[in-house]
Amino acid sequence: MKEFRFRILMIIGVLAFSIYLLFPTFADIQNTNKIKKELSLLTEDLQKSNPTMSEAELNDLLQIREDSLMIIDPSIRENRENRMKLGLDLQGGMYLVMEVNTAKLLEKLAKDPDDEFKVLLESAAKEAQVSDADVVEILASKITLAGKRLSRYFGSIREEDADIISKLKEQESDAVTRAIEIINNRVNQYGVSEPNIQKQGSRRIIVELPGIAKEEEAKRLLQGSALLEFKIVKESNFTIPVMNRIDEILAANFKNESDSSSSNVIDTTSTSDLTEEQFAKEHPFYSIAIINPQSPYADAYVKESDKNKVTTFLRRPEVKNAIPDNAEFLFDAKPFTSQEGVNIFRLYLVNKEAELTGGVIVDAMANIDQQTTEPIVTMQMNSEGAREWARITGSNIDKRCAIVLDNAIYSAPTIQGKIPGGSSRITGMADMNEAKLLQIVLKAGALPAPVDIIEERTVGPSLGQDSINKGFNSTMIGFFLVAIFMIFYYKKSGVISDLALFVTVIMIMGVLAGFQATLTLPGIAGIILTIGMAVDANVIIFERIREELTTGKTSKAAVDSGFANSYSAILDSNITTFFTGIILYQFGSGPIQGFALTLMIGIVASLFSAFVVTRVIFDMLVAKGNKINIG
Amino acid sequence: MKVFENLNIDFISKRKIAYVISGIFILLGLLSLAIRGLEFGIDFKGGTDIALKFDDPINISEIRNNLEQLGLGNIEVKTFGGESGILLRTELQSIPAEVYSDVIAEIKNSILRYEPAAVISVSDSAINAVTFKFAEISVANKVETKLQNDGYQTSRLDDNNIIIRVGIADWIEGELRSTLPDNHFVIQKEDHVGPKIGSELKQDSVISVVLALLGILIYLGFRFKFVFAIGAVVALFHDVLITLGVFALLHGVIPNLNLEISISVVAAFLTLVGYSINDTVIVFDRIRENIKIHKTASIKDNINSAINSTMRRTIITSLTTLFVVAVLLIFGGDVLRGFAFALTFGILVGTYSSVFVASPFVYEYVQRTKKNIQF
């Protein structure tokens, strides 16, 4: 048995590892069901105790309960992050392809465009619709054809056409980056779970929003121009009393709510720490929005997991009344990671009225300061903006000015002095990436990135669930049909191949989960197809062994030469199929890639099953002195 | 079980029969491609697809008549997922300009129907959304709930302004809600594809299939002899052509079987190419082996014996794969039906062609050139 030990260990190892990778997926399915049950119970309770409650309020409370469930048991979140992802076609959601409208961008960039330019641009845009060439190039050649130099409209007079073209193309790709940041920012604020936003080619953006129900809302997230504003941050002697009041109001409210009637909504705390619980009860706001007493600033630190809760608190009408009319609370656009590894958002109280909007920004540039080697961002404003900016900075020295894009704060630098010329330097960035991000954001104010939606696919949750059920059933039926056929035809050897088939399927699933690949409906079809094709290698081997047996070889010799003679055929045929899988992956988007991926994983897994699992079982049977008999 | 035990058929001598059969099928396929053509889905044409599921069974022709009155031109209506589901399709991307003012007027009318005293004005209208400004916030709140109940998708610009989405899909859906008030429906899926994507996809599809064939040609050329590679690719070409022909011949003929060319059908064709080559390679592998062992035997005998000895394997593996794609065809739902059909039919043709097209091709070549193949 010793000679088999290594291979058997390997098989067990592969199986165990696959199951280990699949575990979070199983756990997540169970957790999701548990949470769903709990929430539906809560919904019933709430509707009974308070029938007039509006849908928005109800959803807020449900959201809070869900968040608190997630916090009590951190494994829920962990499992969710590591589970096998479901594609949009299975869980429902929106898939969009957006393209930067270069023509619109060029129109904005052009210096005093005349009528001729507009005509040329329009025809260039039309031509670009049917050709692969870039609008920039088409327009450039058209301008040249019209007997003009590009520098008439773009760049400076001394620049060569080629330089201008490459600069315009850079602008184009900048616009895509900008659009992606704007979309990212909005999607994060909207609270879509597991969004996927990526650049495709040079001008396209793919956005996947799982579970978005309201299309219009989603579209508003994605289109429409971004709003960049400069807002002065309130000082702590203004902010602290406001927060105190909010804390008191919330504490008083919760006391009332828990005293009155059966409502047990807010009692979401764990039993771990009584004093902490006590604190949370008395200071519902400060327990999750923490202020550093040593800091001169009154920014509240909110854990990522508590952000929703704070937002709901701030939306309550009684809390709204406590916030002065001229101020509003805004969060950081992106969290920073604390020393303990927790993602934390700062919550600022800022002037509601913007001092200035981003339209006045002419340019922004991230750089390294020559003297201090720190990353800095320089920003230029037009003359009108510069005048305003001088006034604003002059009267707000030592205060902080928040740079706000679509209601999220990207940076809040302190104004160190009056800035007269319209050219400002922002310092204090942690690294160059942060500086680059700020540059993108500042430019978003100056130059909108016009994007068009060119493809949009929405799958409702009911069709998604239906597809999951059908896919699951088909997989089961397909598996058993093939398994039964193999036993029917090959008898005992059929059982061996079924075992190998089982290992194949577990491996495919494990690898999918391990790579965090997305399972799509065509992906399930790929698994089903693999089930049918996976036995191929086994059939070739069996038939070959049978042939070898009929020539009068011993069992051992027949098994050995049966496998040896099948290698080339099995490899050649699978390599060609694998190759088409690669092409398929390149060709398709989303769902089709899921199919190609499962097909390729399936090929590798079935080869492993045939050459290792089936082989070792045969070898063991032969070693034990069994006579091999195929069918 | 022992089926085809000691099979000994002279396939090569009977190849002419196969040529005739293949010829007829290819001719039929080409004819239907020329006469009926293929039906392309919106993936390729651009347009809008909406799948709806009603609570109760519906009457398709009634829906067709209702939608004709919208003035949106041709809207196709098909069944989708049982008798209470429909698939609507239009090639339009958005509501045509000449209908748009009617649309706004109708929304305005329904707002006034809810709240006759409302003071409203259109504050903005874009290609797929219109914004109404309300003088009073309380009225706006009430109207928004009612609009949502009626199935409009709304959102708030600010307290006074409500944005109402009027994409072409919403308009069609709205019409169905008002003409069939008792039969509620949910939107199963909604796809909009721009015309540019479609034309790119066409190009990509052709490129991928050609690339796959080319890759196989080169790989098999290396592993076998070039004539084998050409034989295999000819067989694949044969499979794809005949399957395409069937798509042209049968689209719109069989109810509940939607045979339009979509991305997933193209994926099925690529898979078919990858799968169908398997059988061919197995036979070729055996021919190669036979030629190595029986150096003196004629090529005809070597090919015949290779086909005969691999026949059982060919049939069994095709059967197991047929099982699963048939399961997919029957139980996989509408989304995968075209995909599963392409594979089911393709596997049948592919199995046939690896025996009756690919190997005879090699034989013909050897016959004509009088060259001796050696490995």
C-alpha cells in the first residue's frame, strides 16, 4: 500500500482543500437564511406594534438590525467576503457599459471653436461610431484636410500636431479615470454591496451593481455631472454642542421607545460587556461616533460598520431639528485604516453653503515638493475664482476648508494664509496615490467627464433565483444521468469513474470559490457540460484497458498499457478544447467569461481525476490481486 | 455491456454516401441561410429586450394589439418562461421624439388625476427622464407615492422636483399596467444594447471562431500531419455550417424555442468547435498509432481499423455529453435554451463528422497525392 500513499494523500488533500474553500459559501448561505428569517420576524413585529410606520423608517430599522447582527458575529462578514460570488444574472442587478463621449470633451477643450470646427467635430463623431479609429484622430485628420493646424483649436501655437494629438488622448484617458472616481465615490455612498467598477480598453467603463432595484436611482448615480464644492469646516466650539444635543436627543428617544410597549428594536447589543452596553444606552451617538478629546478638531471617528447606523441617526427628524440650518454632517469619501486594522470614516460638520464650486478650477496637478519631498497638489483657478478664493481664504485663516465631491469629503486642509493669485498648494497627503486622487477630484470640478451608457442589462431578482434553481436542478439531473449510465454500462468500473466525476465537480466548485470567481448561469452550464465531458477521459481509458485485456494481457499489464496508450489522445483532445476556452474567455464579457472559466477549470480537474483518481483506484485493485474487468 | 464488439465496417469505402448526406445538409443550410437568414438578437442588432412575468396567464395577441397603439413602431412579443411570461423587443433605444411630447402629456394627466389641484410644471426633460416641479412639497410627496404605485420609476431631485423615468421600457411597461390592471407583473430582465456594441460584437464573434479554427489547425499540424489538421478543420467547418443552417431554418418555427443568435449562442458555437474536435483527435490518434505499428498496412485499413476500434468510445462520450446538454435544453430555462440547442445539435453533427468527414478527408488526400504518411 505504501506506493499509493502519496497519491492518496494528494487526492485527500485536494478534496479537503476544495471543501475548505467551499466552506464560507455554505456558511454564507446558512447565515443569509438566518438573517432573512430574523428580519422577517422583526418586520412582522414592527408592523404589528406600529402599523403607520413608513417604508423608509422600516428599512432603516431593518438595516440597523442587520448591521448589528453582522457586528455581533464577525464570521458572517468574513464568510460573505470569501464565498463564491454570484454573477448578476443569478442574483439580480445591473450591468452597464459606459463610454466617455470624446466629442463632448473635445468641444469643451477647444479654444474659441468656430462653426467650421463644430461641423468637423460632428462629422468626426459620426464617423467614429462606425469605425475603430479614435475621435481625436479622425478630427485631427479632418482639421488637417481643411487646411488648418491643430494648434488653431488645441494646445499652444508652437506645438506640433502629433504632440497635440497625444496630449488630447491623454485628456481622454484622464476623463475615464475621473469618471471612474466619480462613479466609485457615488456608488460607495449609495451603499451598493460588492459593486464592481473597472476600465475596459481606453474609453470604456464597466459597472456592475448587484441587487440594485431602482434603475433610475442607479442611473442618476452614474450620469449627471459631478459637483465639486469647497466648504468651511465648523470649528469644534460649534460642533461639540451640536453633537452633545444629538446624543441627548437620541438617548432620550431610545429610553422612551424601550419603555413604551413591546418594541425591542434597538436592543441589539451583545451581552459581553455591561458597562459598554450601559454607555451605548446613555450615549447612543458618542458610542459609535467617537471624538478625540485631545484633538483641536471635533471630527467624529466612525467605524465602517457603524456608518449606516450613524447615517440613519442623522436622518431622524428630531435629530435633523437639532442641526443648525447653516450646517450639515458629511463623511470622508474613503476610510483610513486605524492601527487595529479597522476602517474608519471621519464625520465632519461643515457649512451647508459652499464657498465656491469646482467650476472655477482651471487645472490641478499632483507633484513632489522639491524641498520637502512631500507629495503636494497644486491647483489653479480662473481670475473670477481667484478673486473669490482670496477673500475666502483671507477671512478663514486657520480654519479648514473641505474639498467635497458629491457630498463626500476628500480632504480638509487648513487654510494657512490668504491666497491671492488663485494658485494654491495643498500639502499633508500621506503618499503620492492620495495626491493623485485629489488631483482627479479637483479636475472633476473643472472638466466634467461626459459619459454615455452604451449597454445596460438588468436582471430582476426573481429571474435570478429562478435561474439558480434551474441551474442547480439541471446539474443534479445531469450528474445522476451520467453517473447511472456509467454504472449501467461499465458496472464496477463505472463506479470508479463516478467517484472521479464527483471529485471533479467538487474541485471545480472549490477552485471557483478559491479564486473568488463569479458563478454565472452560463458558468453553471459550463459545469454541467463538464460533467458530460469529464467522463470522456475515463471512457477512453476504460475502452483501451478493455482492448488490452482482449489481447490476453494480465490485469496489471492491461491497466498500465491502457493508461499509457490513452495519454496522447486525452491530452491532445483536451488541449484543443482548453484552447477554445481561452479564446472564449477573451471574446466574452461577464457571463460568458464565467462559462469559459468553468470549462477550463473543468478540463484541468477532469484530467486530474482521470490520471490520478481513476489510476490509483485501478492500481490498488490490481495490487490487491483483483481481476480487472471492464463492463 | 458490450456494444459494437469487434466492429468491422469499411467506413472508407462507404464515404461517398456520407459525402452525399453532408452535401445535402450543407446545401439545405446554405439555402436557408440565403433565404431565411439568421435571426440576430439585440446583442448584435442593438435595441431593448424586456422580459415580464405576469401573475396570471396572458393572451399574447391581445398584448400585441395593445402595444401597437403606442406608436413605437414594431414591438415583437414572444413567450418567455411558461404561459405567463413574455419577452418584448424593440430595436429602438429611446422613445422617438415625435411620441415624446405625448408621453409627457400623459404623465401630466395622470398626476392631475391623482391631485387635481396640483400646481406643476415641467422643469427639465432629458432623453429618458422628465422632471416635474411641484409648488407644494406635500403634494409632491403624495404624487410620488401614487406614481410609484402605478409602476413609474421616480426619484427626487430635491423637495419640489420629481424625476420620472420615461425610458422606452418604462413606457411599454406603463402601457401594459394600464391596459391589464388586474394582472400584475414583475420585470424579469431588461437589456439595452447600443448599436455600436452590436457591430463590434459581430466582428469579435467572427474573429474568435476563426481564431479558434486557426489555433486548432496549427496545434494539430504540429502534433499530427498538416493534412490531418486540415481534415479536422474541414470537419469543424462542416459542423458549424450545418448547425448555423439549422438555426436559419428553424428560427421562429418551433414555439418556445428561441433560436436567435445571441452572445451565448456564439459561445455555444465556440464550445462546439472545442468539443467536436475531441472525437476527431481520438480517431486521428488511433490512426497515428496504427500507422506506426502496421507500417505495411494500407492507409485505408489503418483508418478503417482506427474508426472501428474507437467507435464505442466515440458513441459513449457523445452520449454522456448529449445527456447533459439535453438536460440543459429541457430543464435549463429560456435563458440557456438557444445555447443548449446549438450544443445538442452540434454534438450530433460533430460526432458524425469526425467519423465521416475528417478521416475520409485524410484518405482522399493520400489517395490523390499518392504520398505515404509516416509518423
